[in-house]
Amino acid sequence: MMKSTTLAVTVIAKQLNGAGNVLLTLGSASGQSLPHFTPGAHIDVHLPFGSTRQYSLCSTVNDAHYEICVRLDQASAGGSRWLHQQLQINDVLTISAPRNHFPVPHAPRILLFAAGIGLTPLLVMAEALAVEQTDFVLHLYLKQQDELAFAQRLARLGDRVMIHYSTQGDSLRHRIPADLTCSENSALVACGPSGFMAHLQHLALEYGWRSEQMHSERFKPDAAPRLPGDSFEIEIASSGTRFTVGKAQSIAEVLENAGIDIELSCEQGMCGACITGVLSGEPDHRDEVLSQQERAANDCIVLCCSRARTPLLVLDL
């Protein structure tokens, strides 16, 4: 397996940021500048027990440090729980360089919908849109007031931020914002749990939003990747070598078994590390990364989870 380029960072600060959230400030351990990133970018955090987790960067894009905000998952197998309970200031973490498969779309008007810790990438987007003087509004959905993170940064955005608390009867299921009923000259950007995202998408389609106007990022895949399917062949364009991908194998697994270096990280179709070009054939997209436009183009594939609709895929490797 070829890993992403990694960086060593030191934990400079660790503080609560709304109930159940911890904000981590990370600085370069080498003293060199950290790579620049754009709104919507995330990093992989490599944990000491071998797991990797993805977190959106929520520092301002010109900050010398990175910030990530981690929600404690009560069902955590070790990731968020370790970061909350074991990680200490001055500890060194290994992270990837930033990647961005969730960029700010271009539109005269942008609606941002966040639920819970899904605020993290959208806050950075909102701040960038404010600087650019783009028309936008950010709707943030929380259960109760003590969950609010980044209160001061949200306050600086003024009346372009609307916060909804479900304990006050102001959930998306009970009250639909008027902004959502008008899709003209607009883009809809959303981040949150799968249930919230599915309901928002359903409402948006009802109000006439087209799929190409909607951009989203989920915390987790909707379900475990659907691996089983018909066998098919892949061809390595640079060598012409062909391999068979069995019914219970992923493309990534076959390539790794053949000794071909590919970049892998989450192995769930969420991070985008293993996106690879497709020169011929039609992919069966099963990821959570590619946009509708990218899927329709059929010129790339997420190797860890997607398959083929045609007998042969020619990969740009």
C-alpha cells in the first residue's frame, strides 16, 4: 500500500468547543510551514493503534496552524475517544497533507446546511464567501444550545447564520427554511449525518433543486460498502497487464496483491485518496466522494469500493 504524504504535527492546544466536541490546534513539528488548504479540505489523522480517521480542517485558510474539531462518538472503537481522552498537549501526531473533494461551488447564491459537527467544513466556506462578498446563508441544526461550537466565529458572520435547535421545535423535519424553497441561481452545500442529509436531499428535490446544484459530504458511508458483484477485468494502461477482480474483491485489493502501489487511506469510499483515472469502460460508483458530474463523466473511480458496469475497465495507472 502506498500511503499519502505524511506530516508530523504537534498538539499545540486542546479545548472544549461545545458539548461533546474537542478542538485540536496542530502545528508543524519540524518548524516548516504546513501546506496551504482550501475551504472544504480534510486531513487523515493516523492513530497510534493503526487506525486512520478523516477530519475537516476548520482553521481559517491563512492560519499557520491546522485546527480540527472532533465530536466524541459514544460508540467509538477508539478514534474519537482516544483523541478526547488520551491525546495530550505536546504530543506528536502523523497526518496527511490536506485533500479537498468538497470544494466551494461557484454560484451567485450559496445555501450552506450543516448538522452538528458537520459545521466544520461549512464554517470555513462561509468565512471565505463573506470575504468574497458572495450571497450566502448558513443554516446550522443542533439538538440543544450547549452543543454550539465556534460561537464567536459564527457571531462575526452576523445575520447570514441561522441556528436551529430541535429541542425548541426548530428541526428540518418540522420547519422548512424559506431559502430552501427557491433554487434559482443557487447551489446547495450540506454536511451532516446520513439521516439529516437524506431528508435534506428529499426536500431539495421536492422544491426543484437539480442534482448538479447539490453538493454534500457525509460523516460515514450510508452503509458498509457493497462489495459483492459480478467479476470483471481491469487493465493497467501503462503496461497493458490485465487482472480479474473477483465477486468478493475490491479493485484496490487486486492491485495491492499484484504489487502495484496505490494510495489508500479510509478504504470506505469517503476520503478520495484512491481516486484513479478511467480511460475506458464504465465504473459502478459506490463511493461518497465523487460529485454527480464526476460520476456522469465516468473518467475516474474510487478503487477501494467501486466496481464496473462493463466487462473491462482500463485504469490510468
